[in-house]
Amino acid sequence: MSFVLFVVKFLSRFTNPLPKLGLGFSRKRAGLHNRWFESVAERIGDRLCPLTVIGGLRKVRSVIVGLDIDGVVADFLAPFLLLLEKRLGNGPISEESITDFKFKDHPLISEEVVHDCMQTVSYDPHFWQNLSSMISPSDWQNLENLSRRRQLVFVTHRYVRETYDIHGITCDWLKSHGISKPVVHFTNELKAELVQNLGVHLFMDDRHENCQDVAENTEAVVLMPRRPYNESFSHPRVKKIRDFSELFAHLS
Ligand SMILES: [Mg+2]
């Protein structure tokens, strides 16, 4: 809360009609009164923000985090490998055997089959609805805290199809894990341009191509969660991390 917001909220206590008028004023109306004061305070605070020390500190604190979804918070690979197993009929395929996300040089999987299965899941809303989470409830709570402060955006490569609403499905999935008002952007390009336009300061993606692109074309700090398919990649501006505690350490 900014200093201005604090002062105006404090003053509003003395002008709140509820205590003065007692039964003559409803709780609902008093709530509207307080919300009006808060919205005025926010607007004043925003205008003064660049001009004050407190405003400057607030700006420094307002780091925008940009997160990829699949392979970062949602487990795409496990159900995708199940689909590949069904299609190929050669038995289980371990996640550790996937050392390249394009499945190049895999002993069992051809790029054509991968392309076919990608097309299949891109038209299947149930596939995206049923993905498992890759992070803990406390990680989700920390992300929700960022999201409430408008410091969190999701940036995904998921395909947009005309047959169903992938944006709605993705937002519902994020809401089911505790992000009350998710902000999700879709692109089929490399992500640097979008990340730059969104003003992202801290970016995380499991695909090394995206990490490299953002690291070389924006000022954002780039984090990459360790996965079997990105293990061999290294870049001086891409930091590999084990879990989300390292993301939140950057914000504290
Ligand atoms: Mg990903």
C-alpha cells in the first residue's frame, strides 16, 4: 500500500457515514464509500508515484514476472508421451529418454509422429484441461500474490484453434490452482518481442530456444527449470534452476 493510499484510507475513517448515521446506512453503502476512497487514493498514488521516494521504491518493487505454462507449471510431457506410446505401440517411453524437445535422434520416435500427435492435442480441449500441476500449493499461493499485485503474466505457445476456446480453458486451469485473475498471452513466435512489449523483468521457460531468444534480445533476467530435454543447453545469461524457490528468491 502506498503512503498516499494509507493517508487517504486513514482520513476516510473519519468521514465514513456508518458510525455517524448508525442504522440509517447499510453495510453495502459504507463498503461502496470505502471503495470510492480507495480508488481515488490509488489514482492519486499512481500520479504521485514517479515523483516521490515512496513512489520510486514502489516502482523498483514492481517487477513483472513472465512465465511459460507447459513444462513450467503444467506437466505437458507425461500425457504427451502416453499419446505417443499409444500411437507407436512399442511400450513405455521414459521422460529421461527425451533429451531434445523436438525429439531429434530419438531411437523410437520420429519427428512425423511427434508432429501428428501435436496436431491431435492442439484440437483436444480435454488434453489441456487434465494436465497436472508441476509446482506446490505454496508456489501457487506465491504466484497468486504476485498476480494480485499485477506482477504476473503467462506467455504460452499453445495453439489457438477455432473449434474451442483455449484461452478460456487455460485461464480456468490456472484458476483451479489458485490464480484468481490470470493474464495469459499466446504467441506462435519466439517470445522475446512479446516479453519486451509486456515489460517483463523476470522470465522463465523450459524451452532453451525461448530462453536464448529472450536473453539475447531483452533486458529480462532469464530462468530455465532443469528438464532432461534442456540439460545440455547453457548460456551465460540463462540461469538453470531446480524449483520455484529460486524464482521467488529473485523477488525478495
Ligand atoms: Mg514450455
